[in-house]
Amino acid sequence: MKLTETPLKDCFILEPIVFGDHRGFFLESFNQRVFNDLTGTEYIFVQDNHSKSKKGVLRGIHYQLNNPQGKLVRVLHGEIYDVAVDLRKSSPTFGKWFGLLLNDVEKKLLWVPPGFGHGFLVLSEQAEVFYKTTEYYQPEDEKCIIWDDSDLKIDWRLDSQPTLSEKDIKGERFKDAPKYE
């Protein structure tokens, strides 16, 4: 597996080695030891999540305040524009965001560390997104920053108004949302 740094501190792109031939392909999508060695961390993953969404669905920007989740995100089918936002006040990249196309062809993964917000926009007709988390989902702890926040100025690559959940419509502004110390 290959690691590439992003402009955000502690946020990485991971590229698995893909073995392909006339039959198809094989790849090791996750190995705890390799992940920890590459990232220099000791995170343990406790939950896997899998979502399927239609084109134009935007999910996020989500995070858990008291039980921050690190997320290792990959796309099993389709293409998304995946976004990480650094919400750690002590970080040199606090308030900055990074976006990356993730798809089933390139098979890249994005490591979104604890202390970050996360969201994605579906660009293909459908997309299936799979991600591992370092903490269990706790709905009472979940927070949401509005996707079109005027301070963050995320370029979502939209060609029309996104499809949002009620929770995402009611997201807080970045300046008002609780953050990590």
C-alpha cells in the first residue's frame, strides 16, 4: 500500500496494490499492521459502514464531538467527491478542507482522522461507499456543519442543487459549530 500526504495534517490518501489479469483483480483493502506502520498511528477500527446513494446526494459534513471517529473511506461502486475538514483548534490546518475523487476504478482510500468533519457528494448515477471507523456511531453525539458554509467555501463540484437529508439541511455554520480543542 502506498501513502500520499494531503495538505491537511494527519489526513492521508492510501492506494492499495491491485493485482489484475484477464479474470479480474485482487487487492488487500485493509491490513491493521500496514495501516498503523504507514500512518504512524495505533488506531483500532471497531465498526464498518456501507451506504448506497444516488447521483447528487450530498452527505455531511458529519462528526462526533465527544467520541471522534477516524474514518477510512473507499468506494466499492461508482464515484464520489469526498471531503475532510480539520476541526481541531490546535492544528495548523484548522478550518481547512481537502477534497478527493474516490471511485471503484482507482480504488484509493481516504483516511479522515478523528477531529475532522467528513462529507461526500455522489457524482455517478449511484455509489456505494464503505468506511471503517475508530469509534462506534453514537447518534446523540453526532454534529453536522452545513455543506455550503460561507467560511469553509468548499467547492463541491456541483452542477445542480444537491439532495440532502433533514439533518444535513439543518447543519450549523462552521463559526457556530462545536469544535475539538
